[in-house]
Amino acid sequence: MDIEVLLVNSFTANGEGGNPAGVVLNADKLSDAQKLKVAQAVGYSETAFVSNDDEVDFEVSFFTTTNEVDFCGHATLATFSIMYQMGILAAGDYVQRTKAGILPVIIDSEGLVTMNLQLPVKSGEFSYQEISLVIGVDSEVLASTKLPIEVISTGLADLILPVPAGQLDLIKPNDLAITGFCQKHDIVGFHVFELCSSESPFTASCRNFSPLFGIPEESATGSASGALACYLAEHLPLANNYIFEQGRAMNCASIITASVGFKDAKITSVKVGGVANKIGSMNVSV
């Protein structure tokens, strides 16, 4: 059986950069083993598989080249953006079923896709000294941010790691060290950020390392951007709408918008958005 995979760049900036994802429509008859085979053939960090659902608009599953994950922000953006561009969906509100929960998605008339993420769940905090050994940045440099190092999930658990301005591009990730740490603490990856100046159009510049899932570095990460938005909303006196830049160190700059809603000092919504561009298609035999 030949499976068509649509290839889409997500979170692009003026049509450039972004993070590629595969999208397979009408995936109802595919087994998990077949989905994994397709994802491996595509070779991107994630491929999304869209199936019918009796209660919501679609069921969407996400596979890396090694296994299934509960959620993927950039593959969600790729999925709904390409269906809009193909005329399968009109601008409007939709709901997807994922293993991270039932999550709304909005497509506006300009093709901007905004997805709701899970509300944040914290699952740990680490010292500067412990993380210094893993990421290869001196503990005193990390401590100079005066910000905590926390694990936050808005669909996938990421370590949110602040570094001082000027340090982000200097990081040379040790895949073995990060993989071992993530395995030990049940974390997907490290989401490292530095705050931008008030003159910058961006709130923060980011890098994401998830070698445990076959992703040494990713140029745009939707779920981790949601977690970072929640982190910033709690720890810094910023507005609740953010613009993140990611992928600069890979020469593949991406732009991700994020926002956090509050009621009675509690986070009630987490949203991440962006645009996407189709870059091609391929057939995979399963």
C-alpha cells in the first residue's frame, strides 16, 4: 500500500525557515507499526496521522522516527494549515483528539493556525549545578539569570532552562548527557532560552534539544513554546502575549507566537500559533 505524505514547514518566517513535518491524511486503516515505518521513511522529527473521530473533528497521532509521542505542536500546525490550503477546511474552529487530550484549533482567514495546549503541569525543579554538568554551561553563569530551572508540560514535558543573553548560541549540546538525563527524569528534552532586549521584536530566542527522541536540535517546538509562555507568565513581569524565535543556530529561523490566559491568578488557557508552507510530498510503501 502506497501512502502519500504531505511535507510541510511549520512556524515559518516570511515563507522561510520553519520546522518540517510530515502529514498523512485519511490514516484510519494504518496500524501503529505502519505509522512508525512511514515516519522513519520521512525522516522528520515528527509526522502527523489524521483519522476520523466520532466525537470531535479529527483524531491526530504523532510519530517520531523512534516511537509515538502524545502531542506535537509543529505537526499540528502543519496538519491544519495544509488542510486549509487544500480547501479541506475553511477558516474556523476545530477540535482534535490527541493522546495529550481534546484540544481546540483555530484557523483564521489569513491561514494563521492557533492551537490550544494542555494547561501547564510542573514535575520538577533542578539546581544550576546539576544542569551545568549536562548542558556544559558554568553553574555561576546559569545562576546569574536568577530564574529557576523547571520541568513544565503543556503536552510534553520539557526542561525550561534560562541562560544569560549571549550564551544561547555558544551551547554545544552533549547528546549522550541530555539523553541520559531525560531518560532518568522522564523528560522529552531541554528548551533553552535567552530573553531579548526591549528593542527586539522577539520576547526570547530559543533552542530545543531532544536527542532521546532522535532530535538532536529542533528549529521550532510548539509544545515547549507553550511551556515557556507559562514559565514567563509566572516568573517575569511581561505581557501575556509572546513572540519566540527558534532555530537561529541551525540557520533555520522560525517564529512562534504564544499567549497565556488568566482568571483569578490561575492559568486558564495556553495557545501557540504560526503559519506553515507546503514544501512537497512523497509516497511511502507500507
